[in-house]
Amino acid sequence: MAPKAAKQINKQSNKQIPRSIPGKQIEQLRKMSPEERQRALSNLPPERRQQVEKQLDRLDKLPPEQRQVLDQRYEKLQSFPPPRQRAVRQELQSLRSMPFAERQARLHSDEFKQQFSPEERELIQGVFPGAAR
């Protein structure tokens, strides 16, 4: 399982709750024992390994209530069919790269409302609460 998780990760390349939802492979690594995690990480190229370790460290340092919010987001996302999971992740990535005003306009647009179900919109808007208001 460890090498498989590492291969999948290799393909994907503060106080506020992070504006992301951990990927399935990051969640798998998070749940591994330290020994399993190190074995899986050892299969990654050095640069990717450093990125993954940084993300894992950031997640491990979150206060329990913030970690719980991220876990709930992750579980909600996992309840969507795989094509919708990809669409939501792509939208999150796109929104992250936008300036605040553009993000806010997108979250309130008719196109956004037509493209995503109410549950999907709720999840996406929960990642950007300021822009969703």
C-alpha cells in the first residue's frame, strides 16, 4: 500500500482553516504509522517528497477543531461520484488562483449555480466563506 500511495501522490502534484481539502493519498499517508509513511515517502522524488512532508506537517499541526472541519470537507467530497470530485477540486484550484473580487463574482454567478449541485456549491463556498457572503 505504501508504494502505491507514493505513486499516486507523485501524480498529483496559520490560524485559518486551510483553503484546501486533502487529497485521498495525503489522507492515506496521514493515517499510516510513522514507519509506513516513511517507506511510502522514500519512493517519491526529493522535491515532491518535500512538498508532501510540508503538507502533512501542516495538517498534523492543526488544532483538533480545524482538523475536524477539514475531515468533514474531505468526507463530503468523497461522497460525490469521482467525476464530480474532480470537478469540485478543479473549481477549488481555479478559485484559489483568483483575486478576491473575481472569486466572489464567480461564487455568485449563474454559471456557478448551474454547474454545481447545491451540496457541491455548499462545499466550495465553505472553503471561501468571505467570498461566498
